[in-house]
Amino acid sequence: MRRNLGKKRKYLSPGQLTEIIRIYQEALSHTAEHSSSGHISVVHTDKLLYRQITVERPLRLRFELTEAALDRLAALTPVRRTDDPKSLLQAFRTQIGMKLKTGAAAIAALRRAAKSAGQHFPSGAAFEKAVRTAIGVRDERGELQQRSNKPEPDSELRKTYSLPLCEDSDRYFETNVLPHNPDAWIDHSRTRVGCAIPVSLFYREELDGPFEPLRNFARLKSDRTILKEPDPGAEASDPPKLLASPNLHSANNAVELPDAELNGSALTPCSGGDLVGRTGNWRLLPLNFGEAVTSLFVLRPVRGNGRALGEWLNSRRETGVFRHAQDLLETPVPIDLVTDPNVDDLLEEVQESRRALQIATEGMLPNVFTGNDITSNQIRTSLHFTAHEARLAQQMIRPFEDPVWQAESSYPFHVAALARRYRVCTHPAERKDGLLKLAEGTARTLGILALSDMISRHGFTRQLRKDFRTGATFGTWITLIERFMSDVETPQLQELAALLKNGVTRKLLSEVKDFRNDTHHAHGIRVSHEVNEAVAALEPLVVSALSSVNWLSGIPWNWVERCEYLDDSSFRTIGFQLHGSHPSWEPFEHLATYPLRPDRIYVENLSAGDPVDLWPLAIVSVCSECRTRELFLINQIRDRRVILRSLEEHSIEIPYPPHED
């Protein structure tokens, strides 16, 4: 365009216009909605049109005469044109502090004051209206002001709403405006029809399931608080608290916020339960947050508590800045996720952990020049200490960055110990062997959890026992995982649902198994560069498999050493948590409402179900060979006995009666 139309001044060459027409015709040839490429959408003209309605609310005033109001009266032309303006204003001054509910009473009081002073009080409806404006104070409970026997609109309360052209504006008004502002009305003379390209048209759904616009899940607060200095002589009140972007996530209560500056700006009130923020930066305020004002968008959830909605909005960083509230309210939202109470419960835990992590790290590694040191040597000494703290911090955050470190520090002991063995390996052949054992150990751990679920349903059937006649292999555990995925719809251990929902873990472990079989069956000695290449190919598969089962860090394996009776409904369980790679397991002591059998390993069921008993698939016992306590996992079933094996390749046998089919 040659003429400036704001941000629309973009010149399109004839060649570009031809290309646009070609793409458009190609899209029409495939479907009326989408082209085959998925990058082009053909939309109906109605989707680009909107209707802007203006909603008015009546002006309500109470009437007070203050020094500021007297100054406004002095500026009125009819007052300045009287014979003695100074004497008239002096007569009005006797009424300073006057507070009346109606304009008629206020006019009458001023007229009496003028008459008492022997001054002429200007007449006329225009002057009386000017007086009402000069001494009137907006008040929700004040006198309704009228013009031509109709409510006079308050320009400060005027709001506009942009609605899709196909949406019934009267129905929207009745549903979304009247319940909150019963005295409002639509000024149809201000209704406008316009054209815009909604941001939602550029959104490509990357999730399955239905979507609806944000307006169906939250109401945008549009009320405004005018931050004004109190009139002279009026009783001063505390200014409201200001919630801004820098303290959006740090303040837990409104009392922690700074006072808002009384500069005449109009800000939106917010309180606990509101969703506050802008593009990619939203927070659901705690219910006990208190009241504040903000220049940010404020949403009030109407479906659910808003936690999942806030998480979804925080992921929409690519949509850019919303120029209008309409753009925000048209944001597509996945219905199934933001209305699921279980998603909200899980997100509450995730978000609380985020905040705890932020608080814990807030004071770490401060700027060395902002301390109390005043000499160069003191700063150098502080810098040395800070550098040591930085190295410690690097070690602490490794489990968050590296899946192997995470497995070593928090996964069940069998996987954690294998993760450590791999991490400390230096020789390429050792690293390759460590990766293969780590992958098999992960499959073994998952297989035992899956096997315990299947046994709890149908017992240790002949078919299941058959898999262990010659000893469990990598392939055995893969087969058990596949059988579990095909036979079980709702697992006893809720976290195992991750195996059912996608086959990523099984696929990765199967690829590692196939890789091992192919390389182990190769003839000849492998040279070092070939081993390095094998490690480079194998490591991403194993690390990805570990990442896909990070939920293992959240289901502790507890070995119960003893269970003490307290009363009929209280028991104390004492034992060790079998997680992390350290051989000296961490002791625990829990109170429970049910007894647990001593010398058994239980997996905590975080979905509030009973803990899962892993006997006879996993036990803790003192090894007869090394005389130390070890974790043994099932390896073989032979002659009514279960043979279990530890990481040190030590074995132990326990009797187990066969299942009667």
C-alpha cells in the first residue's frame, strides 16, 4: 500500500499477489477448510467480521462542597459574569463540608447561601448541570442522574465488547454483562461493524480432543478503579496495593505488594482465585491473596479453578502480545484437560514445587559487588567462596538436567545403582556394557511392577511362570511389558498408566535389546572407534528410555523391617527406602491405619490406593556369600522355588507354591 494505514502498510508485488492467488486456488481445490499441506486455511468472510457494541452504565453522584469543588465553581462562566463573583464565592464558602444525597438539595443549599449574602444566584438548567458536575462525586449508591428522562451514561464506566458478527449481541449482553451490572444497557447508536484477522486463525492444534475459545472458561474482568488523590478535606484512605509483572509470581499476599501511585490511572481490581497476567506469564492468585489492582489482564475462571487454564495460557508464548481483549478471549483451549480435576490436582503439586525451587535458589550466587565488602581483597575473598558455592550448585542441579543423574539420585535402587555404574565408566567397552545393563535393569524394574499387577488380578499363572523356567532375559521383561500393555486397561499402580498411554518406553527398550543382540552376535574383535560409535548410537536410546519413566522417582520402594501395633487403627512401620544408588539405604518411619507384613517390599501407591506388595518378585535379604544386605529380584522359577538374583550376581532361593490353574 502506498498510503499509510498503521501497521497495514505492506507492499505486495505483482508476483507475490500472483503467488497468493495460486495458493488460494490450490487450497480451494482440496477442501473448503484446509489445504493438503496443513499450512493454509480458507475461512469464511464472517470469521473476519466482528460487531463492536458499547455498554453504558448510569452516572450516579453524591454531592459535596470542598475547596477543590469551590475552585471548579469559580471557573464557571455564569459565576464569573455575576456582579460580584468574589462575594458569591464567599457565600458558597460557608457551605464547605456540605454533603448531600441529591443534586436538587445541593442546588437549594447554595441558592439559600447566596440569598443570605444578598447575592444573585444564576439561573438556568445549563448552570445547574454545571454546578452538579462541579460538586458531584461518583458513588455507586449515589443519585441516578438523568437526561431527557433517561439515565445519563457515565463515560468512565463505558465499555466496548468486540463479538463475532455471527454472535447474538443481545444474548451475549444478557448472559455476560447483566448478571454483573444489572443497570447496564447497550447504546445501539454506537454499534460498529469491523473486520480483523483473529489470532486464533493462526493456531494449529497440536493436541487431540476438542477445543473451545477461552471466553467459555473465564470471564475477563473489565471493571476499573480510578486511582485519584482524595479531595481536600475528605477522609484519606489507604491506597490499593499494586500487582505488577515483577512481583506477579513472588507475592503470596497482597500485603507484600507496594502501594499503587495515585496518578489518575485506571487499573483492574484483582483478588484471590483470579488468573492474572499477559502472554506467556500468568498466575492463579491464592484464594487468601487479598485485594489489589493491576494493569495486567484479569480473568475469573467460570469452569474449574483455573490452574490448568493458567498452565495452558503460559504455554502460548508464540501467540504474541494481545492487542485487544477480544484476541485473548478467542484463544483456543483444550476442553478435556482444563476441565479435568485430576489435572488440576497434579498441577497444584507441580506449581508448588516450582515456587519452592524458586524460593530456595533466590539468594544463591549473589552479585559480589552488592554485598558489604568495601575493599578489593574482601571482594576477591568473597568471590572465591561464591565460586565454591557455584561448583556445589552445579552438582546439585545435575539431577535436574541429566536423566542419568536423576536416575542415580531418585530411581528405585536397582536402576539407580546401574545408572551410577554407567556414569563412572571411562573405557568405551565399559560404557557400552554399562548402557546395556542400565537399559535391561530399567526393563526389569518395569517388568516386575507390571508382573505384580497381573499376579494381583489372576495369580501367578502357569503362562507367567513359564517365562521364568530358563531364567529371565532382556527379552523376557520386554515380553511382560507388552503383555501388560495389551491385557490391562486400568493398572493397580496409577503411574503404570504411562506405559499404556504410549509405547515409547517399550519401543526404546526393544531397540536397545535388538542393538545388543546384533552387536553381540558380531564376529571378531571390535576396534575402539567402532565401540565409540556403538556407544554414541546406544546412549540416546537409553537416556530417552530413562527420561520416559521419570515417574519412577515418585513411587518409593519401601522395605518394611517391622510393623508395630499402636491400637486397632494405628500402626508404625519401620524400614528402609530402596531408592538412589547409595548402598546404605535411607531409613523411614511411617504411621499407617493398616498393618504391613514385615520383611516385604511395598511400592507406595500415590493414587491413595493400598501399597503394592512385590513378594515374591523382590526381596531384601542378607547374602550368604558376602554377608551383606542386598536387593534380590526374580530371575527363575524351578521346582516350586523362586530364584532371585542381586546386582552382584548373588542368588537366593525361596519356596513358592505353584498356582492351581
